[in-house]
Amino acid sequence: MSKWALRFFESRIPVFACALFLAIATAGTRQPSSAAPQFGSKGSVVGIEFDGRMVSDLDKSVAFYKAIGFTEVPNVDKSWRKDEVMNRIHGTKGVESRMAKFTLNSNISGKPFTLYLREFRGVKRRNVMGGKTAWEPGATHIDLTIPDAEKMWADLKAAKMLWPRTWDGKLIALPGASKGSLAYITDPDGMDVEIIEQRPAVPATDTRPAVPADLPGFNHIGLVTLDPDKARAFYGVMLGAQWPTAPVNWIGGDFFDSAVGGHGNVIRLANATFAEAADPKSRMRFELVEYENRKKPLAPYSITDIGVNYIGLECTDIDSLLARLKGFGITVVSDGIVQMKTGYRVALVRDPDVGAFVELYEPPKK
């Protein structure tokens, strides 16, 4: 992009910033819409159900995610064990792991959305996000809508768990606002968490209806892509994410850079959506972020590495869906389809763009 074009976008930052804020605050909708095109009629995604993160120290990560509002699910065994079923899902052998499970209500449906944290031992690991930036292709973020950003900021700082990416380590104010309400922070392993203060209700005017306050909670998952066509083919056509119909434009400027701690970034955001598995009438945003001037992806990484993120999608007829994905050359990490003791059937695959992990699962028949 030319310097003239970049100055053009920068001159319109208030407009783009407001659009970004509204997209974050109102991305979810409870209106059902038509499904994305699929190859064949058998095997399709019902919706997104969870996010997972691979951590270096489970106890430290548990404390952090509790501090930002997640609720730990009780009675989950966090002891070390060689879980052969999980090792088949992850494509590992003889590896020990331990896991914690959390929930946080979706701010779209109000239903619980699940977060898994897992730590491994008995295998060589590296931290793929340690010292990396928020704009590396393959980097991910989760986004939370929270009631009071300044309070969370102060509480994390007091607990020595505040790792900000933002300029000067401060909350970023939306254009025209008097206080900070938006920021990228990281968890103990460098994985990104975007926080934004919940939008208050907006009264009706002569030209527009009233807008209610948005709910606090889990808002979206974001992934930095390298090749948007590959990402759209995989997540959209093959897995059924719905894509925006309007053209996606390049944007840039200080507002965006200040939130992620960058300088001179030019980005475009494709706000795709998946239905929520817990409430298919609601749609959760799956944000695909492309940086025009950042094209060096994360080095090859394994599912057991620290800083790796994956999403979980409920599906029907997993046999047909996985066969179709394999037919299009999608990498399958798991030992085929693995049946868990609970009756769930699971497969782990990688996207063809940045190698991000996607866990597909089919619930037991009722």
C-alpha cells in the first residue's frame, strides 16, 4: 500500500475505530441465517463449542484465567496421567498431561462457552508465542467483553499478572472517549487476550432505534491468517463459517497499532461467524485478521508446544466430514477418529493456511 493510501486510512481512523468497536460489541446475532456452501450433504459443523490453549504451567495459567473472569469447572482431575485416548487425539504416544476446564458465558447467547488449558510433560516443548507479537500469522486471540476495564487492569497489575501489549502499557481509549476501554494483554505464555469494556445502552433517536447494553462475557476468537483464500476455503466452504458479503478493506493507523503494540501495521478483518453449539440460533464471531506487511508465519509447531491454541467444533457424521477434508488434502493429526469413554468421537486436523488446529467432535447418539 502506498504512503498516500496509508495516510488516507489514518485520516479516517475515528470512523474505522468506531466500526471496529461496534463489530466487537455487536458481532453476535440471534437471527438464524443460511448455511455456508458445503461439499455434499453428509457431515457438517453444528457450531463452535470451545477454545483450548496449551500452557507451560497449569497452576499459573489457572490463576490468570480466573483473574480475568473465567470460572473453573469443579471436580475436574488435574493430576498428571498418560491419557491414551487424548494421546491418540493429539497424535502423541506415552506423553503425560494434565488439564483444567473453565467456562465463561458467551456475550451473544448467554450460554456457557468452554475453555480448556492443558500442560504436557515427557515431550520436548517450545514456546511458540514467547517473545512473539500479536500479528504473527498463526497467532490467535480470544476476546472478552468486561464490565469495568480499569478495574480489571488494576486488579491484574496488583496481582502481578498484567502483561500488556498496548502502547505504554496502558488501556487504549476509543476515539472521543475520556478513558481507556480496549487492550491486548497476554496470558503467562504470551497468548493474546483482547479485552473491551461493555458498551452501555444507547437511547433511541429520531433516526435510529435504541440499542441495549451488550452482555459481558466471551465475544470471539481471532486468528491471524497468511492466505485469506485458503482460510476462507477451509473455515468457510469446508467447515461452514459464514463470511461477510461486503468487501473487506485494508485499514491502518495509530488506533489499531496502539491496541496491539505495533507500528505501521495495515490490516483487514474478515468477521466470519460460526453458530454456537450451545445455541445454534446465536452466532459467534471467528475473526480472521490479515496483516498486509507481516508475512512471516510462526515456525512449524506441534499440538504439544506451549502457546498453541485450538478451537472445538461440534459436527454431524464425523466420518463423512473427515473423509471429505482428507480428500481435499487437509492434514489429520489424530489417529483417525478417536472414541472417548463418554461416547464422543473426535478428530484433530490442521488448517491449510497457518497450520492452526481444529478439533472436530460428534456427540454420542441419544
